[in-house]
Amino acid sequence: MCVAAFAGGAFGAMIGALHSFIFAGFVIIVGEAVNVSGRTIAGLDATAGDPAALGAVGLTSNIGFGALFGPHIAFAGGVAATAYAAKKGYIDTGWGYHEGKNIFWCASCHRLDVLAVGGAFGVGGYLLTYALAQVSAPVDPIAASIVVSAAAHRAILGYSIFGSPHGDGFLDVSPFEREELIATDGGEGAPEQRLAVEPWIPWHYQWTGVLVLGLVAGALAGYVFHRSGSPFLAFGISAASIMILNDGLDDDFADFSITPPLTHHMTLCGSAGVLAFSGVAIAEATPATVAAAVPLWQALVVGAVFGAIAALIGELAERLVYAHGDTHWDPPATAIAATTLLIAILGTVGVFPGGGYIPTL
């Protein structure tokens, strides 16, 4: 698996970190559709939902969350490769943000050292995720691995871990609104100036808007889980929808022509919250078992609550670890890790019947 993980990380560097994540979204949609069909449509092979079969859990976990497109491998590897390439001066797109954050960038196969960095971090992501799963850590292991990988690539490559705020502390994004510029440090190919504060998503960083988006996305995720029995389908849809972002990117990341919301942390946590609240085991989750355990209105409310929690944590993470830094530290992964830890705690203390797909303490 380490060889496969190295290849997956290198592949993420080749096609670009963000593009690998979009592919993961499409694979997860297909995988979860197969799983739902295998569990609910009479006449299909009953093993379609078996993790050992090429059904939803098998396809989702082995491909979408596996060595090929797993975010802890391909995405994290691509992110680290981009940070390395920016440090070496290989990227000079002048896209407005620090080049180390340009996860649209593709290394292709022209820089073997960049691919090697992607592969190395892919292996690291696989090993850490495997270790967290083996010890039943009360957190989403993939999200936690992405967070650790981000901190690691900053430390190893010589970037500041958190960066330096240029307003009134880390939470202040007003310098971005004033379009204040600062000199760029490091990376021979980096632009001479960059924005003083670089929000993760320039068009939705206001607290109220983020809260409303989280409520809406979380409620929809609760609905999708209630009707499908899949806690990952809404996440896959959100991840795949990021392809719209590519159509809106011109030359400047702060000036998109199309501004879609990014909601995968909200939808995953919304579904995960409803799964834990229902008390239904993930292997037994079907529309019938979920509907028997929790009425639709409760699924909508719980989904909305956890979608909002993830949205607010994601925005907090964006301001603490992304906006003032030089590379991509993923706010959604940070939000998923924190929110799933909260779900595990609620399951441990008895507020929820269990932790859903997250182990309890």
C-alpha cells in the first residue's frame, strides 16, 4: 500500500491537488449510488453493499478514499508538492495569492522532484490515516491526516506554521477588503506583492453568510442521508461540484467570474451528525432503517446544526491557519476533524446513541 500511496500522492501532484479532490467526489457519488442500489433494490446481489465487494463502501473507500483519489493521499500530496514547487520558484502564475496556495496548479511530469514530494506526503498521509484507524481515534482519520500533513509540509519546507497577521490579529480580514498588499517572502518565482490577508474563499468569509450556508448545506445533507442511507453521498456531491470553480478562475484568485459555495465539510458533518443521532450502524443504514430511527424533520434539524458548526469552525480555521499563511492548510479538513471529534464526544457521554462512523472514546 505504501507504493500505491506514493503513486497516489505523485498523481495528485501531477493533476493538481484540487482536481484530484474533484475526481474523488465523482467516484464517491458512483460508489454510494451502487451501495444504495445494492441495499434497496430487490434482485441485485446482496453483496453490493459489502465492503469486500466493488460496491459503495468498497469503491468509495478503496478508490474515492483510497490510494488513487483519497484526500489524505492525492490531495495532501498535491498540496505539499505545490508548496515545494512554490518554494523552489517553479510556479509563477501571478494569481494574486501566494503561489504556495495555488492548488489549481498541475506539476504534470516535468519536475520529478515535485512528484517525489507529492509521493512522499502521500505515503505519510496513508500511514497516519491507517494508524488513526487502528487505534480507533475519535476523529475522522482522513481529515485529521490532512491537517497534520499541512502543518508538516509547512515545517519541513521552511514556511511559517501560522503566518503573521497584518490586521488586528488573526481573525481580522479587513486588510483583504481594503486590498492591502505586502511583499512576498521566499520562492524565486513568486510575485513581488500579494494580498496582506488571503481568505480561503474570497466570496464567503463573513460570519453570518457562512452560518446560513452551513445551515442550508447541513439540512440538505441530513435530507440526503435520510432518503439514501448514505452518510457520504452529500459529501461526494459537494466535492464534485467544486469543478464549477475551475470555470470561474481567470487570472486572479480574488476575482472569480463564477462564485459557487464550497460546502463539503458542511455536508459531511451534517450527514455524520444525523447518523450518530439516529443510532443506526453505518453498515445497516438504509432509507428504511434511518426513517424508523429518526423522523425527517429531526434529520433536517440535526443536519443543519452540524452543518452550521462545521461551517463556523471552517471559517475560524480559515482565519487562523490559512489567511495569513503561505501554503494551503485546508479549512474544511480542519472543520471535519474538529466536528467529528465533537460527535465522538457526544456519543461517548451519551447525548447521542453512538458516534456513527466515528469511534467513541
